[in-house]
Amino acid sequence: MGILDGKAAVVTGAGRGVGKGHCMHLVKNGASVVVNDILLEEAEKVVEELKAMGGNAIASNADISSREGCEGLIQQCCDAFGKIDILVNNAGIVRDKTMLKLEDSDFELVWKIHVMGTFWCSQTAARKMVEQKSGGSIINTTSGAHFGSFGQTNYSAAKGAIASMTYTWAMELAKHGIRVNAIGPLATTHMSATFSDADKMPYFPPENNGPIVCWLCSEEANFVSGQIFGTGGDRISHMVQPHYGKTLIMPGGWDVENIQKQFKTQMQGEFGAFGMLGKPYPFHGGVHPPANDD
Ligand SMILES: NC(=O)c1ccc[n+]([C@@H]2O[C@H](COP(=O)([O-])OP(=O)(O)OC[C@H]3O[C@@H](n4cnc5c(N)ncnc54)[C@H](O)[C@@H]3O)[C@@H](O)[C@H]2O)c1
């Protein structure tokens, strides 16, 4: 008996890395899985491994950067397994450049795969779940990069959008019994090999992100929705939802003079850990134009 016995799942971008790990754990816990990856051969290899474990799995090479690709993928799950209960939006790419050098095409590609792909797959799956009256579980994939990550305008924007969609969908879909959560994984993969500090990182097994995904998709987690967890390595970390912090009140509203008088003393101390790596706030001394050497 597994906690996901009888459930039908789709995992996008699952031909390798984090998504492949999710599939291994979903099957181990009783789910039937559609292993999606634009790299068909990789998806097929994963299916073979899952079948060798005694699992029920099929491959899909749908491109989730188009609405048709996403709709076809969810339909494939319904055709093969009669329904969809679980969607894990995991597929992703990076095209890292600092903001000053970033081309529109690299922004659009990253946005389309991460944000639109997550939206199209989730909308199609949620509509099926509503029709089925079965409830369901959607797991999105964000990243600490959405706190701010040097060289990742496109990726951090996409991951921030995914976090925001997670909160919104949790509110909208609860009445249909659909829960929506997200993870920010940590794993040694093709993608992590592109990180600037890749050579200094210890090995993080991609499959370590799978157990929490399975548990979140199970009935055991029926009280968890709209939550994001940092996963991977040996940790599960609650990614705290952004919220208003210290608030200054000026009856009748603030004017520039009062802001000038109070801001530095009352607000500057609030500027804490900054960016994905949580470094101390680096701008206390001011941000200045470069010195003119002429
Ligand atoms: N590895 C990490 O430490 C890390 C950290 C934070 C977030 N993430 C996120 O985890 C997810 C998985 O990343 P990974 O590290 O396993 O990378 P990966 O490159 O190993 O796997 C991503 C997979 O997505 C597939 N894919 C890309 N575009 C696709 C498309 N249009 N349609 C279908 N499949 C497509 C790729 O072919 C690839 O197999 C991504 O969303 C990534 O942003 C990873």
C-alpha cells in the first residue's frame, strides 16, 4: 500500500534531474505517471526504469512551452489512466545574463517555459479535476532565485511569478478540493552545472526532492495549500510568504518632509537578508555612480 495508490500523475521535464526523481518516488508510492520531457529518449529511459520497479508509466515528449503541448499532455494522462489527480510542473531552463545584456528572446523563452507552461498545464489539469469532482494536487517549482539572483532577471522573474500563481491558485481552487503548493528544489543536475558556483557545491541527489512532493500530493497533506518549501539535501524549509513588515503610520498621509525626517531612523534597520543567498543588506552606505576618473 502506498500513499498514492490509484492516483494518476503528470510530471513535466522529467527525463532527468529533479523531475526524474519525483517520478521514482511517485511510482514507489503507488501512482501511475506520465513522464514528460521534450527529450523523448530521456523520458523513455525513465519509463523503462519505472516499469522495472513494477510501476505504471508512459512517456510524453510534449513541448510545454505551447498551450497545445500542455493540453495534449494532460489529455494523454486522461486517455492512458482515465483521469488526472496530480500535476508536478517541473520543466525548466535557464538563459542567464545580467539585466544590461539580456535579449528579449532569452527573457521570452524562459518566461514561456516556466510561467506559461506552468499556467497552461495547471489550467488544463484543474479543469479536468473540476470536471472529475475528484479534487487533486498541483505542485509548482519555484526557486530561492525569486528573492533576487544576480544574472537571472528572466529566471528570477519567472520563479517569482510561479510563487505568486501558487498563492492565487490555492485560494481559487480550494472549493474544488484542489490543493496547490510549490517547492524550491536543490539538486545536482544539468541545470545546476550552469550555476556560477557549481564547482564549489557538494553533490545534492536530485531524487531527495521527491518524498515531500509525494507526501504533499497525498490525502495526509489535506491541510497544506498555498505553501512553498525549500527542498533537497537533507532539509525541508518553509519558504515564508512575502508579507508587509514594519509599518509607519502618519495620520492624514505622508509628505516628503516627514518621510525624509523618519525614514532613515525608522526603516533602514529593517533592510535585512538580501537576495537568494541571504547576504546582509549591501547598500547601507548608499549606491553611487562610478567615480569619474577624468
Ligand atoms: N537544480 C537545482 O538546484 C534547482 C534549483 C532551483 C530550482 N530548480 C528547478 O527545478 C526544475 C528541474 O530542474 P533540474 O535541475 O532538474 O534541471 P534539468 O535541466 O536536469 O531538467 C529540466 C528538464 O526540463 C526539460 N524541459 C525543458 N524545456 C521543456 C519543454 N519546453 N517541454 C518539456 N520539457 C522541457 C529538459 O529537457 C530537462 O530534462 C526546474 O524548474 C528548475 O528551475 C532546480
